[in-house]
Amino acid sequence: MFEILPESKGRRIYVKAEGRLTDADYKALVPRLETAIRENGPIRLLVDMVEFEGWSPLAAWDDLLFGLRHWNDFERMALIGDKRWEEAVAKAMDALTKGEVRRFPAAERGTAHAWIEET
């Protein structure tokens, strides 16, 4: 499940990913992200992945397609989590998007928020 967090505003979107993500989760989230992109231009996205457990196969495909369609629409992306594979995901996403992608350990959540907020 994705939860849009209350600090989201304008081009700064804060999301919490929990459990195993499904196609339905992406169908609910993607229109909100696309609206933010359409209204504000490139967005800054923070994804809290601490309670994230992975994707269903179709959800992984949804994630890849969204990223490819919008590779130019991210200014910054912060991934928060402590799993080793998340660092590899951040590096791959950084190579596939025009914006900058960083992974932050959960203990550095405040640093991740500050990085998304800085002007």
C-alpha cells in the first residue's frame, strides 16, 4: 500500500510504501503523481520504504513503466530504508532518471526530508 503523507505539497510529494505493493496500489498512486507533475513540472519525491516488502510482478512492471514514462519529471528522489538492495535500486534509478536519486538510512530520515525541501 502507498500512503501519501500530509507534508506533501505542490511539487514535493512524500509517500510511505508498506507491505507488498500491487497493481491496484500503483493505479491509485500514479494519477496523483501525474497530476503533481502536470501542475508543477518536475517533482521531488520522498519514498519511505522502511516497511516495504516488495512488489507483485505486475506492480514491478507498473513501477518500471512509470519511471520510463516520467524519467524527465523528477528533480530529486529520496528513498528511505535500511535494506542493502535499496542502495542498488537508488543507483539504478539515478541512472534512469534526469533528476538526482539518493538513498538514506532510516536513522537519517530528517536529512532526507531536508534534502527534498532545500531550495
